[in-house]
Amino acid sequence: MSQIIVWFWYLVFMWLVSFCSTTRFALAAEESQGKADSERRLSASITDFFLGSKGEEGKIPTADTITVIASRLPSFRTRLSDIPANVSYVPANITIKSKTELERADVRMFQESIRDIEGSIFYDQVGNGLDTTFSLRGFSEGSSIIVLMDGVRVNELDGDAVNYPLVPIHDVEFIQIERGSASPIYGSGAFGGVVNIITRKPSPKQISLFGGAEASSFKGFRLNQGASGTIKDKVTPIGGNVTYYFDMGRDQSEGFRENGEWRITSLDTKLGYE
């Protein structure tokens, strides 16, 4: 009987030893598997960080292509005649001052030529008639108005002000004033509007002389003279035309009050090839 009991406890002991060994091996294998999984997850995370997750790959949705085409203002053709394009067809508030209107108004300074347009206000803070401040619809030239001369911006870099006395009014062909925001076309600074000054083009003749002289009260006078023309290119094989324009002027006055005099000398030159 005692031997049976001894063998029984011996089998129980051996079973416990075998069970513990199996459990320890399973735990070690599970720990090794978990460590390998952790290493694989870490490696995958690092790869996804630099290369992007494969789960996020896919076709990027895109919209249909939109083509925007700008065109010039068209003319209208009828059975009787062709109706040319007119500024009244443009969906914008635009005023154009032609050369004829400027000569009829007999303006002396550029500011006087646009003083009567809609929405314009001038402030003569100095009192000499030259250094005036221009605003359009309440927006000043120093922040929200762009002034162009033949497409070139003439606003000063510091403050965006414009030196109007340097604009030769006798060389102006026409003036276009656009009221309202024009920043999508002309860039920043055109929230209030744009004043585009177009000067005289060279004459199609080989040489054309022009000039003028005026006198006014307070010992004032204005004098300008110049020449322009088009010369056929006979030197190069291109066979184009050389255009030139030269104008020089002098404007001065003693002013209507003390220390209100001014003296302005202007020089305008153009040289082109067509």
C-alpha cells in the first residue's frame, strides 16, 4: 500500500514538472512572438512615416478642367452696318476723358482734368494748386488707387502718392478712370479704382513738329515743344520702323498768394521699334 502511495505522488510530481515546463515554454514563445510583433509594428510605423501608409493610398478625386478665356469687347454686326464696341457695354463704372475734352476744358494741371468726374475729391492742403490730394469714392491715392501712365505704375514706393505736377497734360491723349475694385486685374492697391493715363503716340510721318505757349495771370506762362516721327529701318534685315517721340516743357507761376510759386520743367522721350 505504501508503495502505491509513493508511486502516486511520484506521478503527480512528474506531471507538475511537465506542466510547469510546458507553461514556461508557451509563455516564452508568446513573449517572443509579442516582441516580434512589436518590432514589426514599429518598423511598419517608421516606414509609414517616411513613405506614407499603404492603407491611405488611392486615387485622388479631381474635378473637371475649367478653361477661362478672356476676349476683347466684341463688335455687333447688323444688316445695315457694324456697331463698334462701346465703353458703355463694359460691366464697370468707367469714365474716359478724350484729347478733345481736355483741350476744350483748357486745363493747366492734370488734377484739373479729372476734378469733375463722378466720385472724385481733391484736397489742396498746401494751397498752391499743385500738391493736391486725390481720392476716389472715399479711397485715397496713397492706399487704394493705382495711377498708370502708358500701363506703367507711377505711384511712389514710399506711401503710394503720385507727383501730379510731373504728368505733362499737353502729352496726354486720353485718361481712363475706373471706379471700384480692380485688384484682380491691376494687383494690390487698386481697391478704390484705377487712373490710366495714355500719352501721345509718335507720328506716322518721318518728322512732325509740335509745340505751344500760354500766358496767365500772376506772371505765369507755359511753353512746350517737341518732335515725333517714324523712320523706316534700312539697316537691319528685319525691315521694321523706328519710332521716336521727344517733348520738353516749362511751366511756372508766382501763384495767387505769398510763397505759392512753382517752376516745373518736364522732359518726355519715347523710342520704339515696330
